[in-house]
Amino acid sequence: MRGYLLRRAIGAVIVLFALSLVIYALFYVAPGDPARLACGPRCNPEQIRQVREQLSLGDPVYVQYWHFLQGLAAGHDYSTGTGVLHCDAPCFGLSYQNDQQVTDLITQRLPVTASLALGAMVLWLLLGVGSGLLSALRRGGTTERVLTWLTLAGTATPVFIIGLLLLMLFCAYLGWLPFPSYVALTEDPEQWAWNLLLPWTALALIESAKYARLTRSSMLETLAEDHIRTFRAYGVAERSIVGRHALRGALPPVIALTALDLGSMFGNAVLTETLFGLPGLGQLLVHATRTVDLPVVVGVVLVTGAAVVIANIVADLLYAVADRRVALA
Amino acid sequence: MSPLDTPEPLVQVADLSVTFPVGQGAAVRAVDGLSFTMPPGGALGIVGESGSGKSTVAYGLLGLHRGTGAEVTGAVRVAGRDVLAAGDAELRALRGPVAAMVFQDPLSSLDPYAAIGDQIAEVYRVHRRDASRRAARARAVEVLDRVGIPDAARRARARPHEFSGGMRQRALIAMALACEPRLLVADEPTTALDVTVQAQILGLLRELRAETGMGLLLVTHDLGVAAGNVDELLVMKEGREVEHGPAREVLDAPREDYTRALLAAVPRIDVRRAAGDTATAAGEPLLEATGLRREFGRGKRAVTAVDEVSLTIRPGETVGVVGESGSGKTTLGRMLVRLLEPSGGVLRYRGRDIGGLRERELRGFRGEAQMVFQDPVSSLNPRRSIGESIADPLRTAGELTGSEIEERVRRLLHRVGLDPDAYHRYPHEFSGGQRQRVGIARALAPEPKLIVCDEPVSALDVTTQAQVVELLGDVQRESGIALVFIAHDLAVVRQVSDRVVVMRDGRIVEEGPADAVYDAPRHPYTRGLLAAAPSLAPAEAAA
Amino acid sequence: MSAGTLEERPAAVAPPAAPSGARQVWRRLRARKSALIAAAVLALLVVLALAAPLLGALEGQDVGAYHDGLVDSARGGVPIGSYGGVSGDHWLGVEPGTGRDLFVRLLYGARVSLAVAAGATLVQVFIGVAVGLAAGLGNRLVDSALSHLSDVMVALPMLVFAIGVTAVVPSSFPRPVLLVFVIGLLAWGGTARIVRAQTLTLKRLDYVAAARLGGASRLRIARRELLPALAAPVITYAAILLPTNIVTEAGMSFLGVGVTPPTPSWGQMLSTATTWFRADPMYVLLPALLLFTTVLAFTVLGDGLRTALDPRAASRLRVGRTGRAARRRKRGTPA
């Protein structure tokens, strides 16, 4: 077990390292000139030259990358002309736009995205797994038909459409809820939840459709297995069969999906944040992309990549615990 | 049907029909008007080939068709209870304490996530509501111990994948035993097991019957399995009864043609091949293996599948390779035709070392050695017509024109007993036996010197099996091709082989002329195998 | 990232599906009414998209023409008239703020949406099949490297990366083409994994061994025995990719990093609509409805196609287990 964890950790570090290399190469080497991008379209050559010096873009690429890694591992000192600005590890550099530390920008935004994602996750797991189970157990009935079409509609709806419709309905027409604006959990838990209610619902409705489909098919597959037949042949009541044996076999794939799906969930979270105006990582990323603020883009992309890699390891462990036949090797 | 004077039979089936819907209004009648009875403590064997409906009958006794969409008519009474009319709760009460079932595949029949002892305890507590958890656990250990699981208290905590196949089947029998049923329904209980394990499980069933006095309904395709273990035999074909009577009578003096044909097709382990059938090995060795090894996996997890095997095959002879699962016989066969590369040792074809050659260097050898595979489903590409599959090696060789190839394929189809016009038909249009014939035609196409047959008949019904074995023998005599015949079934191997090698754990434990090995086995393992093989003869069957 | 690799232990060899001749597939597909309706809807949509210039001419409107007179500048640019300014000249009304014709813009949006999604799917399938085949047929090292890469590609937050990549590409680069490549190059992991798993299963089948014994070369085996069998799962998976790509494109355009104005796109319209939904709900509902219908139709058709191509594997394709169901019985067959 410990050996497995160690190996997975090393693997994760390698993946992250490769990721940083690729992203760095992509963003700093090809195809445009970062100095020109950073400076904006109305810069004259003299300004561009200044920017290039400031960002030490004159150095060879590998030296730049080395500095970047150094910054990540040990922090970095920047001269601002008047003094020295220290950027603690992990340092992703300074924003082109306002010279703020990228790490600070990210840590400010992280709680918003985490609030959105975790809250929605609770909701969609309940909703998705619940309705998936229900439709598997009510096979052939009206419940199943209705749920099947609902989940199909759910998989076919982009999150920003659901979000928009929810906004229109509950905020604009019915006026039951205020237009969401983020309030920190530490500030006012009640307002935090009220403001996040719509974003949570939008994200959860979309994500839960996938889980409902998977839970349903996984449950049906498990119910068709031979060992279920054994318990039926020994007079075990259907309820115990489902609760004790079928559920156990049906859940591991759902856990596996949670990990695989985290990446696409991040995408949906970005869309949700933008739609509802939540100041999270997604909004930061979109804004940075529009203003070609490369250090911020690199920072956000790497942080989300790392989050997914780590979440995958956690999910693998959970999977192994749930499916005890899988030896961790 | 035998008259019974017992006031209340254990099982009473009258005019039972089971129909399965197969979609779009079509339906298949799996059981058609079947009637029989069985006295308390009796033992009835239902035998038949695949599709005869024998398992469907077994499921019907426990009402397991309920909720599957199958239409069941007639009457089924088990220990006086009307199975078809019983309510759900009544049916659940019947399943276990009255009639318990043992299934074919012991691995998939147990919950992979739960400890075996817990599963037995759960079933026990369903029927003994007053039993405490602790008492149920103790009962599980007790029955596991009874069915011969060593160190039952500890092993009860293991999950199914930690058990061997035979142990799993014992565990399933223990689950049945825990409920003290009056009737045990066993559906192909030993089909997935090796022959020595099969003998142990059958022995256990006999012991338990004698001890508890429960009735046994044994469903099997193997007449040998039924022979020594039941009092009465019911032969089924296409959902109907063919013949029903005391086991010895049915086996020794069958009344119906179908039963006679079925019995005639069962390969006999104790019968020598006709003298004219045997070939004398002569001439230079065709294929010569010396110290052949093959490992799978690396490092700590490496497994040696074939270990220092030396074997010589001469032109025109048939070498039988027998062994239980895991003996390395399939791996050996695949190495002989160089589908697998040996990890060690020397493999010579007509004096040339081919053991280490790469795919491209093997070009001269390909076509010389062919293979007939076990699974008639996966051995033919479902997307290509059978003619194309057979023609493939000829096209690759590129020596013949298109029309010559087609002519040759047609001749081959005729040779293996198929219609030459079947050229353009697809594998799914053929039965298992016919597909094996296609496989043989394909192996013959490049005019090889050697054909390795890997369990060529083990997926077939006994009558088809006999026909395919006969075809292989004919082809071999005619063409003088050397055959390597790999099988787990000792009797089948004896029917075709000049020489036999017995494999165990990757090694050859005994080798010699077929009659010598079968009539006077020297190695204790061979003796054990031969003793365990099911037989139709009364004396041996009882052993 | 091997929550996914669990799915691909081809421990037991699954026998190949019943032959999926085109006729049988068609027969099974025809039996599903929902799939047929979906196909009809999509066919209509494709025709409409292709005929967009023609239909625009018929209506007498142009994609880019502003109509300041049709919006109420006093109320911030809300279209004059009911239902977003529906009239004989403007069949579906006009865009708030600019007064551009909505009908034509929606049709042109369909062109962008479908073209980008189809292009991206092609790129994904091409790379996925190449990588999957190479992993399935290559040696241990190649396989391990490529399947790790595929796993990473599957798990990574694709939209986040896509947004990031668009940051560095000069705005002069044609956006739809960029989107095709960004989406295509980032989301081929799933296809590669499915192709690899299928290849591993197939290459263990006896008929492939028989082809080797017949002297067929690797290339011939790949072409004659493997590729035809891969067609069904690949088509099926492509049918899942297509709607996903439509949503991705719409999402990126919604965020303002996809198709840039003046090229119309559904996602972009929805983005603009966030500021108008109170005053002009039609402007939200029309593109939303179109996008929803398109994606739903593709999903339903994909589901139908999957069932028609391989009834048994249908449940397995969406992330799931293989192997357990594909157990091979050692001897004999049950009655």
C-alpha cells in the first residue's frame, strides 16, 4: 500500500513536470512573441524591447524554464526598478497586467471555485446516483421512462443554458432569489449558501445526468450477474440483494467516473462562474486569456492540472477500497 | 415414466412448458410438455445436449423464471408446494430450506466482494430468523468444514477469488447444506472443473446424500457424470423427454435411437483404437523441442507455464497432449507453431532452429504448421465469409490465381463435409461443429506438414464432438499430416493418438504409446487422472 | 491516472459481436423510432445550415447588416415589436443592440457549430485510432507510454487548456480552424483508450492467430482483421464525441475565447444574451433551443447507433467494466 502510494506520487510528479514543460513551451515559445502579446497591440518597438528585458525574455528558453521551475520550487526575486519584490514558492511569476503575484491571485480565487465545485458535487452525487438507482430498480415503468428522458436532456444541455434559464426564471421573473454575488463562507455562511444555490443547481443538474446514466447501467449490469441469481435462488429478499450485494458491485465504476470526469467538471465550473459572475479561477483564466496575461494563464492551467492529477490518485485509492478485488500494484 | 407408490413425491412436474420471448413477437419454447416425478431422497439425472432445455427445467423447480418474462405453464410441485402458484414470500421460503441450487460457474455465482462465510451466514439467517449473527457464522464454518474446506474458521473470512475452483464449488454446496434442503438441484456442477476435482465434488455429493437423505436433481451434458451418481435418468432433446428410466437400464439397454446415438458418441477411455488406425512413426523428426520453456510476466510475478519440455514429432503421427487446466498444454501448443516465442530451449523444424526467429524470418515456416482452435466463435473472423477465411493463406502465398484458389477452397469445404457453395456465407450462419469444420479446412489449405489442435472439440456437444474427431482422424490418415492433439478429456485423446504425453504444472510427467499409457500408467498422477475420469461402466462409476 | 486503466484489463477475451452488416445495423436502427426522428432533425439542420446563404437571400436579409431603426435606442437597444421584433422581413426577429437579422445569424451559427464539431471529431478520431492502434500493437514500452499519455489526456481539464491555448495564438489566425485543432488535439484520449482496449482484445482472438499462421504480415492483419472490427466502436464513440464538441465550441464562444465576432455563433449569442434576457427573452431562447435540439439529436442518434452496431457492448462503452461479463466457459455449454 505504501509502496503503491509512493509510486503514484512519483508518477504524479512526473506528469506535472511534463505538463509544466509542455505548457511552458506552448505559451512562451510558440508561436507569438510574448513580449508583444504582453505589451498589447498598440505598443511601439521600444516599449516591446523594455518589456522583453523586464521579463528577461532575452535569455535562452531553457534558462527561462529553469528560472520558472526555480520560482516554483524556491520562490523568486523580481526587481521592480525601485526595489526588490520577493515572490514566495510556489511562484508562478507576476501578472503582466498589474504586477500582482500570480500565486496570490490564484489563492484569492481558489475558495470560490472550491465552494462551487464541492457544493455542486454533493448535490450531483445525491441526485445522479439516486435517480440512476431509482430508474434501474423501477425498470420498465413510467418512472424509468421519465428519468431516462430527463437524464438524456441533461446530458444534452450545456451548463450555461441551464444556468441562463435558471437565472431568467428564479431571479428575473419569479424574483425568488437575488442575482448571485459571491459572499465568502467565513463572512456569512447563510448568504454564502443562498448566493451559491443557483450555480450549484446548474452545475449539479448537468453533471448528475452523466452519473445517473452510469449508475443505471452499472446497476443493471450488476443485477444481471450470476451471484445475484444465487441469492435469489436462496430466497434472499430483493431489498437485501440490492442493498447488500448489487450496490456494492455497482458503485466502483461511479467512483472511477468521478475521477475521470473531474477535468470536464472544471470546464463546466469555468462556464458557471462566468455566467453567474463568481470571482473564481475560471473567471480569472478567461480574463487573463482575453488580456494575454500569460503567467496567470500558465498558473491557472497548472493548478487545475495538479488538482486533477491529485484527485485521480484519491479516486484510485477509493476505487481500490470499494473494489477489493483490485490489488494495488 | 416410472410409476411411483410414494404418497407424496418430492418433485412432481406435469406437462411443464417454458417459453422465452426473443423479441419482436417471436418466442422460443425451451421446455415442451415435460412430466416427471421424483421420490424423497431420490436422485434423478437430466441429461441432454446444449439447447435441450435441461437447465430450464432445473430453474423451473425453484421458480427462478419468475420475473424474467418467460411464460411457464403446467404444474411444478416441490415437497407438496405448488411452485407456480406460490406467492413471492412463499417462494422465498421454499428456496433454500426445501430446494437449494448449485450452479455451474462457482466463481461468478458468489458475490466477489463479500467473505464466503458471511454469504453463507446471510442465506442461513434469511431462513432462520431466530439465529443470531454469531450462530449463523458458526453454522457457516460448520458447513464449510463439512464440505472439506481445510481450516474452515479462517477460510470463511476469505473472498471467492482467494479460493480455487473446486473450493468455490464446495463453498456453494456448503451454502446449500446450511439450509438443510430436502432437494438439491445441481446445474452442471462440475462442468467448469478439472477431472480430478470433478471426481472429488461428485464424491462429496454422494456422501452428503447418504448422510442427509436429501434428493438430488443433477443436470449435466456428461453421461459419465450422471452414470454413477443418479438412480434415474431423463434424457432430453429440444425441450422434450426422449427416454426416462432407471439409470442402468437407460445406459445399458437404451430404448430410443437418440439415446443410443448419444451413448455411442461418448468417447470410451477403456477402448483401444483399431489397429489399422494407428500410424508408425518413421523417418526424420519433423519438429523437435528440447528443454522448451516459457514464462509469463516479469520479476517476482513471473510464472513458468512450460518448463523444460522435450518432445519429438515425426511425420504422419498423432501425438496426444493431456493435462488439467494450468498444465501448460496450450502454451506448449502455441510454441510448437510459433505463435509464441519460447523463453528458453531449442525448437527445430526439420533440423532448422526456429525457436528464436522473428515474425519476418518465419515466413518459410508459416504454412507448414497450422492450428485448429478451441473456440468455434472466436476462431473465425465474423466479418469475412468462411471462403475468404480459408483462402487467406493461399492469397498471402500468392502462388495461385483467384479462380484456382476458389476451386481449392471449394474442394476443401467438400472434404470437411460442408457444402462447397457455402463459400460466401458468414460464420454466424453455422453451428459450432460446422465452424470447427471450417477451421479444419482453413488449417488444411496451405497443405501443412503439422496441425496442432488445441481442445478442438471441448466446446462441442458429444455427438458433434464424435463427428469432428472422426473427421480429424480421416484427414490425418489420408494426408499423412502430423497431428498434435491437445485436450483435457482423456478419452477423446485416446481415440486419436498414437503417442500420448501427460502434462502437469508445465512439465511432462509421462510419455509413451497411447495404449501403454492408458493401460499401464507408470506415473501416480496419470493413474489419478485415469481413475477420476467419469465412465459409463457401472463398476468404475461407483468407485 | 489509472482509474481509467482499470477499465481496460482485457483479462477475458470477448468473442466478437455478431456480424454487423450494414443491413442488420440499419434494421436495428430502424426499430428505434427516437433515433430515426433524431436523424431526421439533424438532416434538416444540416440542409438548413448548408442553404443558409440561399435562405438568407429568400428572406432578403444579410448576416452582417445592422438595422438601427429596428431597435429602440431609448431602451438600450431592445428590438421594437413583439417577440424580439418578429416581422415579415425578419422571420425570427432581430438581435438586440444591433438589429441584425436573427434567422440568418442562427443559420450561419449552425454552420460554424457543425463544421467545427465535425472537424474536431475527425481530428480526434484520426489521432485516437493511430495512437490506440500503436499502443495496442506495439511492445510493452510503446504501449505503456502511449496509454499513460492517453490517460493524462482524458483526465486533464480540456476546456481550461483550450482556453489557455487560445491566449497565445495571434488573433489573425482563423478562429474556427483554430477551434478544430485545439479541441481535436486536446480530446483524443478517450478514442485512443477505446481503440487500444479493443485492439488488445481483438489481437488475442484466435482468428488473428490463424491469420498469422497463414503467413499474413502485421500490416495485412491490421488492415484485414483489426480495422474492420474497430469501425463499430469508433463510429459509436465518434457519435458521442460530436455533441460533446458542439458543446465545447459553444462554451468557448460563450466565454469569448471561441469564434470571434462578426462571425456568428450560438455560444456567442448566448453570451450576449446574458445582458438581455430580461428585456428580450427570445434572444436567449432561440439559440438555446437550437443548441439543445442539436446536441440532443446527436446524443439520441449516437445512443441508437451504439445499440444498433453492438447491442451487447452498448452499456460498456461509456466508462465501465469489461471482462466480467465476457467470461468464457471452459468446457461444455449450458442448456
